[in-house]
Amino acid sequence: MEKTLTFKNGIKDGLPIGLGYLSVSFAFGVGASALGVPFFISTLISMTNLTSAGQFAGLSIIVALGGILEMLITETVINSRYFLMSIALSQKLDASFTTAKRFFYSAFITDEIFAVAVSKKEDINTNYFRGLIFLPYLLWSLGTFLGAITGDILPTIVISSLGIALYAMFIAIIIPPSIKSVSVLFVVLLSAAISCVFYYVPVLNENVSSGFAVVICTLVSSVVMALLFPVKEEKEKEDAV
Amino acid sequence: MSDGLKVFLLMLTMCGVTYLIRMLPFVFFKRKVKSRFIRSLLYYIPYAVLSAMTFPAVLYTTENFYAGLVGTVVALIAAAFKLSLIVVAILSCISVLAVLLIF
């Protein structure tokens, strides 16, 4: 029998994400103040966006007083992966997610929150999701604020080593299921391989933004795998991420 | 247009786009998908997204390539032992810091 996920379960799962966010948003705050952006602007950006790549890109457009259209295109491309994540996560929601609540909670879907939520065996309810997003949102905003007002108190070398934290979390999410399931291992390797092509081939890395490259890698590798190795109903349940 | 107004409009555009991209599928995808192909696609997407975002970017989180490499290997090994997310992250950060301090 499946247990119901609670608010407390959510808080517990959200803690490591929040700690990771604290360091990244701190770096965002430091970077913003180095560019001469007032602390209330950078903090407000973090509170209204809750995304790393999109904010770093958006901040540089704001500092340069770039065009609205440039902002629109950049953010659409970088954040388009959330579109795929939202679709995937929408399949795991229980009845507690009414339409009004979906309008609200959708604002908090990030790479890490998505990864943790979608990896749950049980369906997701609003109590759990509220717990899950609480610390990440709080610490993302707080980290930006602290970074912006305290600037460079931490040695650069420490900030630099914190940069790998979120990637290490991603690795911790994808490796165990890759060991357990060959088809998962294939999709991970295929996606990583395509991603390396976008990263290392000059023509591609000069013309394709990293956010858009992620979307292409995801679609190509998932479509190939879904065609070659469609999953069975029981298998989805058994090792749902 | 004043700079203040422009900054405000840019911030509004930024958060508006970011929100809409997340909200539209979340609100309007209500029914469970029946198609086996689409279900398979949705099953693979999370792994594919995370893998594409991680590799090879994880190697270049610091300016020292070897620090990134060591941090990545440590994370892979720790993850293979099924350690929790936060433990994997901390071990990886410590190993990166160690390499940066030594070299």
C-alpha cells in the first residue's frame, strides 16, 4: 500500500535543495552587486523567477538595458525545459491539485524540485509540494539578499567550490536508476553525448544557447528511446525515476 | 523611456515568461496520457534533462578543469553507493575545494 506524502516529507526533501540554492543564489547576489545592481532589485528578481540560468542571463540584459524582445526570446529558450518538466510532473499530481492551486504552485517548478517530485513513488499532493518548495524558495531569496549585501566576505575559492553542488545532486538523482535499468542508462548516455557535441563543436556552441541545447538533447534522446524501448505500464510504477 | 521604467518592464517580461512556461502545461494537462509513446517519452525526459544539463557542464564549474573532474568522479562514485543527495553534494564540493587548495 502506498503511503500519503506529508508536508514534513516535503520539508525533508527540500532541505538539500535549499542548501544548494543558498550557495548559488549567494553567488547570484554577489555577481549582481558587482555589476552595480541594488540589492532590492536582485532579491526581487530571485523572488519572482526562482531559476538560475534564466536569472543570470536576464540580469545581464537588464544591466545592459537591452530590449524587451531580446529578454522575451532569451528567457523562452533558456526556460523552455520547464515546459517539458511541467508536462511530466502534471502526470503525477493527485486530486488535491485543483486548477487554482496549479496556477499557484507551477511558479515553483525548478530543475531540482521537479527531479525530486517526479522521483517519488507516490502521487504528489499539495501538502507535500508546499513542504518541498518552502525551504528552496526561502533560501534562494535569502541567499540572493545575503550575497548582494555582504558581497565578498567569503573567499572566492569557497564560492567557486560550491558551484558543483547542484550538478552533484543531479548525478545523485540519475546514477542509481541508471545502474538498475539499462534503458535509463541509455537515455542518460545518449543525452550526455549529444550535450557534449553542442558543448565542444564550435559552430554549435557559438550559435545555440545552453538552454536551447538542453531542450534539443532532451527531446532527441527521449524520442529515440521512447521509439526503441517503449516502457511497460508496470515498469513505470516500479522504477518511476 | 526612463531607465527605471525600462528596468521594471524588463523584470516584468522576465518573470512573466518564466511563469507562463511553467504554468501553461501544469494547469492545462489534466488527463492522464494514454498513448504508450508519450508515456515512454515522459518517463525518459527527466533523466534526459538532468543528464544534458550536467554533462559536460559539471566539469567546468570552476576555472580549474582538474578540480571539476575530481568533483565529478567523486559525485559519480558517491551516487553509485546510493548516498543521499546532500551527502553526494557535500563530498563533491569538499573534493573540489581540496584540489583548488592544493594546486
